[in-house]
Amino acid sequence: MYDMKKIIIVALMALVPGFVFAQKFGHVNTSEIIPLMSEYKSAQTELEELQKQYREELQYMDSEYAKKAEDYEKNRETLPESIRTRREQELLESQQKMTQYYQDCQVNLDQKSKELMDGINNKVLKAIQTVGEEGTYVCIFDVAGGVVPFVSSTLTTDVTEAVKAKLGIK
């Protein structure tokens, strides 16, 4: 009986290294996938439209400011002190409003971009997880993010095409 236990233990120990090497690892390059997604293209279009709206509003604000500044400079010498001071204050306030609006636009664009990209990244992540589960991979590394400094292309399987297929990308 003791000899039988020894044989079973030795047999199991012999299988463990084989089991470790039989595990599958994959890698994917999401930077090849994301730009091909229709959602990414739609997001880019949406962001460009938003930028255009903000740019047009800023141009309008700038032209209004330029008109006020030109009028002020033309009539400055003939204006009473109290009106001149008020107009200078108005010009300063207009500049401050434009600066604040520009900053608000940048914040809004950043938030919108993050919101859109989060949805896209989540969709890609789900596709990677599905490929991993279906292919019985232990782990799939994304080589695009630079988080993993090295992934052996000979010891891992490139699953980029499989993820593209899950996302319906050709």
C-alpha cells in the first residue's frame, strides 16, 4: 500500500510540470482594434461636431469683443471718465468670459471623450474576455498599453483577429 502511494505521488508530480506548460496564454493589440470599430468612428465624429460648436461660439464671442474693443478705441478720448471706466471693465469681463468658456469647453470635451472611450473600451474588454473563456486561455495580455513590457510572441497566441471577429470587425 505504501508503494502504491509513492507511485501515485510520483505520477502526480510528473504531471504537474506538464500541466503548467500546457496552459495557454494569449496577447492582443487593442490599438489595432479600436480604430476599426464603428463606435470609435462615431465617437470621433461626435467629438469633432462638439469641437466645431465650441469653436463657432468662441469665434462669435471673439468677434463681439473685437467690435467692442474697436469702438472703445475709436471713441476713448471723447468718452467721459465714468463711461470709459465702465467700458474698460466690460472689455475685461468679456475677456474673462471667453477664457472661462474656453476652459469649460476643454473640460466638457475631455469628459465626453472619456465617456465615449469608456464604452468602447468596455466592449473590447468583454470581447477579449469572451475569447479568453472560449479559448480556455489562462491570461490574455494587451500589448498596446505598454503595461506589459514584454510578451513572447512564440509562447503566447495572438488573439487580436479573434477579438476583431467577436466585435464584427473584418
